[in-house]
Amino acid sequence: MGHKVHPNAFRLGVFRPWEANWFANPKDYTKMLHEDLEMRRTILARLCNAGIAKIETERSSNAQLTVTIHTAKPGIVIGKGGSSVDQLREDLEKRFGNRVRISIQEIKQPELNAQLVAENIASQIERRISYKRAMKQAILRTMRSGAKGVRVYCGGRLRGAEMARREWDREGRVPLHTLRADIDFGRATAKTTFGAIGVKCWIYKDQISPQQRRLAIADGAPIGEAIAPQPELPELPTPPRTDLVEPVTPPLPAEVTAEATAEATAEATAEATAAPARRARTTRTTAAPKTAAAPATESAGPTRTSPRGSTGPKAAPRAKAAAKPAAAKKPAAKKSTTTRKKS
């Protein structure tokens, strides 16, 4: 069998706060609790047409009671010149014997408040409007206001039938098992001539992120939000310390141009001094091999090298043997020329 859980009570301490914020001793707890319940019944009965969605109570240490009324019609609660609020405060102080302070909070979008939507459907059923039409119109207005999902339930002697039945309609998604889902729940009763008809409404607005919960706690969230466990934050890298690093000032444009010109002139002078020395070295190295190679070619003929390119001891006798016939042939050539001249 399914066990139904109240959506607002299911999310208490996760991100939804309590409607009564006060502490009491064990002997005084019962008295204060019944005072709160009686106060809520009195305010709702007196301002039944003001569109009251929620009443919050808070008690301080100096026996002062603060009542916050969330309403869609603050003008009805305040009255002309604040007369209704003053009269209500005086009646509560006389009845409970404590100092009472009343603050009023306006609900800017009543279509997104489940309690107000349920009361609107119940009032239409009391005026003999079709429950199907009232449900369809309420769902359409809620979805147009920006809700991600809405579900409406009606149960009882619908249309005056002899047997009671239940009807419900839904649009979008309503994840009741998701604790982070911001789901508002409200219920109302339509008292008709053929019996009481119950109306329930669930409105799924959005999912509450951990960052939004942390921001709410930092801004002074109620106790319920502060007690809720928070997810662990990843460690962020520590920024470098700027006081330990010496700031480097970029050079001015004039200094940059002066440095560039000085470097260019130094390079030009270095190249100019190195150019004559390079020319002298090249002339000396090119002239020396011509004078040294001439006697070598005249005295010794072509020398044979080894296959590996190195001249060893075997190459020396071959060079001497090739030089002897060359020396013997020179005198013979001179004799032949002399004899030809004589003839």
C-alpha cells in the first residue's frame, strides 16, 4: 500500500523552512502550540477573502510575537489607513496576552501558489461551476505563469452524484520523490449543498541547486536551511601572491627606439672593422698554394695514391723510379737541338 507524505513536510530542513520559528520549555510547549493554532484559525476566519496563502509566527525572548501574513490582496488586510491591521493586532493582544507585531508580505504571482490555486478552484465549485472547467483553467493559467508542472485533484460528490469519486488532471511533470524539486502543495474544501468536495494542488516550479541554497544561508536563511547538510565544495587553486613578485615596468617608446639605434650602430661598426681582416686572410691563403705547388709538379710527377686515399711506404719507391727516366730524357733533348743547329 502506498503511504502518502505531505510534500511540504517532506522537504522541511532540505530547503523549505518551518512556518513556526520558536523554542519553548517542555512545560510551556503545549500552551504555545495551541496559541499558534488558535491564532491561525482566528486570522483565517477574519480574512477569508484576502487570499492568505501562509502565516508565519516567530517568538522572541522578550515575549513578543511576530506574525507574518503572506497574502495576494494586501489592501484588504491593511484596510483604509491601516485600520484593519491595528484592530487585528489589538484583538490578538487581548486574547493571548502577548505583544503582537504584524507584518504583511505580498504575493506577486498568485498563480504559482498552490494554496491560492486550490482555494480558487474550491470557490468556483461552490458557485456551481463545472469542476472540469475550473481545473482546466487553473492548470492553463499556472503553466502560462512559468511553472514546469501542475497537478490538480478533486474528490467527493462531483456534480451531485450519489456515489463519490475522484478526478485529477496533470500537465508537465511533478517529481514528488526529488527532494531538490521545489514543489508547492495546497488544499482547500468546497462546501456545497450536496456535501464537501476536497481540492488538492501540486505545483512544480523548478529544481533548487546547491548554490542557491548556499546563497540563501549566507543571506540569513531560517534555521531549517542552516541545519541541512551541504555538499562538499571542490578545492579551488590558491591565487599567486602579488606582494612577493616585483612588478616589471615596460620601457617607454622613446627608450626602446634609443636602445634599438645604439645596437644597430654597434653592429655596423663591428662589421666594418672585421671586413679588411677577412680580405687579407683570403688573399694570403690563395697565393701560398700556387708557389708551393709549382716545384712539386716540376720535380715530381704524378703520385699514385692508395685506394683508401693515404700514401704509405710502398708509394715512395714508385715515385723515385718515375723521376729517374724524366731526368735522363732532358739532356738527350738538348743534344738533339744542338746538332740540328750545326747542320
